[in-house]
Amino acid sequence: MLIVLSPLKFVLQKDNIDSVDNFVRLMERYGFNGNIMPIENWGAMDNFVEHDVFASDHPMNARVKDVLSKYSNQPGLYFHTRNS
């Protein structure tokens, strides 16, 4: 029997930036691959720009870059960017 595990997915936004380290530890502990991606604007949040830390003009953008740079060579971890 073949078991295929989906990668763990982490949608990064201002309220969970401090959880990236825990996400990576979870991946490592259980042998998962992982994806970190920006929050998407589906029109459901009135304050989307406050949460979009990947936007170059967001006050936390530099911090996001620092946090993610720690894991740039992390095996099995993939970073996704916005298509726009």
C-alpha cells in the first residue's frame, strides 16, 4: 500500500509570523514537506492590507524576509509568491 502525504501548508500573515519556527519544527519532526505562502485577498476581509506582510510597503515586510531567510536552504520547504 502506497501512502502519499500532502505537504503541510502555512499561509503567512501578520498574526502568525511568530509561528514559522514551530511550523518548520513540525515538518522536521514528522517528515513532511511544507509550503509557506502569502495570504490571498478573496475579498472577505475589510482590512486585508493590514495582514499582507508580503507587500513591500507593509511595516512587517523586512521582518518576514528575515524570518524566511533563516529557512532558505531548508530541505522540503517551499516558498510561494503571489501571481500578480
